[in-house]
Amino acid sequence: MAEQISVSSWIIPLVIVAVFLHGLIKNVRVFEVFTQGAQEGLLLAIKLVPYLLGIYVAVSIFRESGAVDLIVKALNPVIRLLEIPADALFLSIVRTLSGPAALSMMVEIFDTYGPDSFMGRLASTLMGSTDTTFYVIAIYFGSIGIKKTRYSVPAGIMADFASLLASVYIVKRLFE
Amino acid sequence: MNWIFAFLILGGIFAAAWNGKMDSITPAALEAAKTAIERAINLMGVVGFWLGIAKVAEESGLINSISRFIAPLFRWLFPSIPKGHPAMGSILMNLSANMLGFGNAATPFGLKAMKELQTLNPNPDTATEAMCTFLAINTSSVTLIPATIIALRAAAGSQNPSEVLGAILFATTCSTLVAVVADYAFRLFYRKIERR
């Protein structure tokens, strides 16, 4: 486990070293080029601000209102049929909207059930295999002014649902 | 997106009325607005830094040589991106950062990839097929080292924090496969209805 963490704390610095060394070898004026790239990045980030604002406010209203509970209740028959715990469904819905909120939910599940319980493992697996679909779609398309997102939302939801089913299946299979 | 946005806000407010939680809506919304700006400022630093690094890698030809290595797979996934286009490099960097579990590092490359994909777009307000494919793969999240999750499991007192690695790999592979297949199916389907 300690190995896991130290591996990832080494990777980024090593990547940076590799990039700069390669740049110097190839005679790139690294500082000037770095600042050019950083400028592009800053302009991009500024363009994002209104989209972030919109998404954060909308998601927080949705979460605070308890609307997710209503959806979970409405989907109850499906959940029973597929044997998905309600908490897991709740987590995977929150996960599509907000990364930090989903992470804190996972921690809450660890506290309630224990990290090595069925729910704890399922929550970990879910978090590791899904992403903040709506958030990513809104921010990525927003940054370049795309208004018609075509089929990216249904495709993203299908993938998230697949990882919910796959997580439930594999955690039952491996640990039960 | 307009529909999702409206659904989140209207659905949220109606649900709050139903659940009797109206009191907490306004403070939550304003608090979120504040958080969004804090995040945005944070993001500026991170995005600026990573795109600076990426620019160096791009100028030195490093990204080019790596993307040539992965090119065959990418050409199959993204048939509409011409050979050697900078979008390939950014997509590659985004997916690698994602795989290693560096959420923060992935976003700048993802945004850059979208910007470059947009240069190939004949209708600037409509998503291209390459963008949809990219987002499908991206949001299905191919994670190899979920560092944050393992750290949080350890913090919660797990006996074996990394025992979920295999399960995550299985689930993430399933969801990415579904994403690729769904994207492909939707692409064909949309081509048909949009031609009409």
C-alpha cells in the first residue's frame, strides 16, 4: 500500500524531469515555451469560470433538495431486480455530478459500514471505475462553446450504468 | 446541456418544495457559487502549469513520438482526426493522466484536446464525432492506479486498502468497453437520422 502511494508521488516529478531534459536536449527554449503554454492554459481557465459557476450552483441545489433520494425511490423496483444496494445507486448518481461530493460520500460509507465491508468495497470500486460524467461533459463542451452535445450524454450514462452493474457483480464475486 | 441544467435547477427546487427543504436551498446555491470561483482560481494555476509543461513536451517533439507509438489504436478510435494532428497528443496525455489517477492533471489536457478538436469542426456549436468518442472514453474513466481511493481506504482503517484494485480494473474495463460500443452504435444511428 505504501508502495502504491510512493509510486504515484514519483511519477509526476519524473515526467517533469523527462520533459525538461528532452526539451533541453532538443534545444527548446524551455522557459519561454513554458510561459506560452501557461498563458494558453490561463485563457482557457478564464473561459471556464461561468460554466463552473453554473454547474456548481445547479448541482448544489439538486443535491441539497433531496432530489436524488426521490430518484432512488422511484427506481426502487429496478434496484431490487438487479440487487443493487440503494446506497450504491445513490453514490453512482452523485458521482456523475460532483467528484468531491462523491468522495465525501465514499468516506461516509467507510465510516458507517467499514472500508472492508461489502458496501465499503463496492463504494471503492464504483468510485474507481466511474467519472463525473455530467461535470466533464459540461466543462469540456463549455470551454469551446459547443451547445449541441449530440449523443455524448446517453453514451456517458450507459457507461456509468455498466460500471455500476460490473462493480456489484465483481465485488460479490471476489469478496462474498 | 440546456435540458440537464434546467432539470438540475428546476428539479432541485421542486424536490426541495416536496421534501420541505426550501430553507437550505438559497444558502447552498450561494455557497456553491463561492466554491465555484475558488475552484476556478485553483484551476487556473493547475491548468496553466500543466499546459506550460505540455507545451515544452510538444515543442521538443516528445508528444509527437509518443503519439506515433499509440497511433494505430487511436486511428481506429478516432477515424476523423488526421494523422499527426495535435489533438491526438492532447487526448493521449489526458487519457494517461486519467489512467494514473491524476484527476487534476487530466483536466488541462482534456480541455486542450477539445480546443484542438474544435479546429476540425465545421459547425462550431455542434459536437463532432471525435469529441463524443473522446468524452465517452474519458468519462468511463480508465483507472489503473486509483491513488486517492486507496489513500482514503487506508485512512479509514482498511486492513488491505489496495485489495479493490482488481475489482476496479474489471469494472473500469467493462465500462470503457460499453462506452466505446455505445459511442460506435450512437454514431451510426445519429448519422442515419441526421442525414434525413
